[in-house]
Amino acid sequence: MRVELQAGCLAGVWAHDSQKSKGWLDNGDIEEALNAASHSGGDTLRRQSSGTVVPESFTHGISAQRVKWFQRGLQGGSVQQCDTFDRKAL
């Protein structure tokens, strides 16, 4: 799960840097990325497939975590902020 959340954060860093250097992302692109992050959380996927949520089975983090880590990378733009392995709480 930490690897998946870190990947989301790094995607946010990419979006931050890409926007800063090229300016080609608009608000709709960022909204779509946040929407994808929120819909790919273990809680959402599990609820859609079986109707029940079993947190112990999550391998991608919950939706709120995925959004949080993407936004962290997007806002900060720093790879150093993406160390999910150095955090006790995700």
C-alpha cells in the first residue's frame, strides 16, 4: 500500500513540475486526476465489487489516502515529500 500511495504522490510531483515548466494542464485535468485517485481506493473498489469493505484487504490505500498523497505531491512538487515509508500514519 505504501508503494501505491508513494506512486500517487510522485504522479502529483510530475503534474506540479509539468505544469510549472509547460503550463499544459488545466483545472479539468487536475480534477480528473483527483477523481481517478478517489475512485481507485480499496474502499471504493471493494464496495463496487462486493458491497462490503474489508480494510485488511486493501493494497492501494483508501480513496482519501490516495487523494491526499496525490495532492501532497501536486502542491509541494518535491519528491522528498513522497516518502510513505518514513511515516507511521498514512
